[in-house]
Amino acid sequence: MASETISLWFEEERHVGSVSAIGTFKSCLPSMTWYPAPEGQNRGSVIVCPGGGYTNKAPHEGEPVARRLNDLGLNAYVLDYRVSPDRHPSPYQDARRAILLARERAAAGNFPDKVGILGFSAGGHLAASAGTMWDQDACRPDAMVLCYPVITFSRSGHLGSRINLLGEAATPTQISDLSLENRVDRRTPPAYIWHTSDDPGVPVENSLLFASSLASRQIPFACHIYPHGAHGLGLAEDHPDLCGWIDECVAFLTTLGF
């Protein structure tokens, strides 16, 4: 199916600055590219956030994932969000805006309004931010899919992502506020999480911390920890023991009404 790229912010919002788009547009003009599910197979939408340490966005964690979600009957949007030198809250604002626009497009297109957000690595941090920092119902995702995510900015976290998002001079309060295991509450949406136990880039403790926070608040979740695997695997198509994660993920979304 053909794709379509949608700007997240109107021209006047970029230049004048609205309350919804505080910050700068140094790294990119944020957009999302829509990959529609085949006609008759529409089960909702998933916003895909590629990883890249808040300094870039890995191509293999974008379009290929969207196309696979299409194969499984889901609309997908690949989010081109702001990264360094843009700082927090710019990426979060882009994710929040993407969820709102996806809901508007679902209403206009008369297809299911379920909207999930899926992220890899630092994109997983962004997806978890969207799920734990939302401020109105319309921008709350119905589910989070967190793939080897950066979650904490404490000792078990990923220092590069923290510096790129918050800068070198981040305060203890900022570090705590963006350690997302601290943001989970009873309104946090369900989550599907996967990681490898020997991930050399983002320690598995990130996923375990988030799963523990979800469990302590009775939020439904699935957490799959695979024994071995490098960081940044994406669809993991060359790894027979890992590549089933996306089918399991969609099965989980199905239980949530997607």
C-alpha cells in the first residue's frame, strides 16, 4: 500500500510557537508517515518510534516494522520526531501530537480509533513517555509496545540518551522525572515489553524496572526476556528464537480490542 507523509505542526505553530509546540525545530520538521492496512483488515493504528539514542532514527526500526504491522492488519505511522540538539519536551510533544492526529484521522476515515505506540530503544523511552506523561484522554495511547527500551536515567540507564534528551547539565529532578519507572500510575495503559537478557547497549534492567512498576499498580502487561541477542535487532528476522515477538505483540494488542 502507498504511504503518505503528514506534517505534525502547522507553519504558524513552528514559527510563532503554540502552547502545544514549545521548543525548537533544529533537528527536523516533525512528521509521521502513514502506512495503511489492507482494505478490510483495519484493526486500529500503531505509531512506530525508531530508536537512535535521541540523536538519530534507525531506518530498520521504521518502515519495515510498519509494513509488517500492515501485514497483520494494523495501520502504522512511522514518527519522525525531534532529536538532539532539540531537547525535552520536544520529542514528547511530537509523540503526543501524533497520537492526537492519528485519532482525528481515524474518526475522519471511519476506522477503529484504537491507537497504540511502539518504540525501540530510545524510541521505547519516547513511547513510554507518551504512555506515562499524557495530560488528556485524547492523547493517551491505548497500549505501549516497548522493544529493548531505555526506561531509566539512573545507573542502569543509557547515558547517551539521557544527555541527548536533557543535556549535560541535567538536574537530579529532571533525571528522576524522565526515569519512566517513576511515572507509572493506575491510568497508565497496558504494555507489551521485550528485551534480551544480555543486551550490551541498554541493560535489561530497564524493562524489568518498568514491568515491576506496572505490576505494582495492577496494569496489564506482557514482558518477554529472551536469553541472548544484540541491541537494535528491530524485527529480528534473522533470529528464529526472537522474530516471533511481533506476532506475540499483535496477539497482545488483540486482547485490548485492536
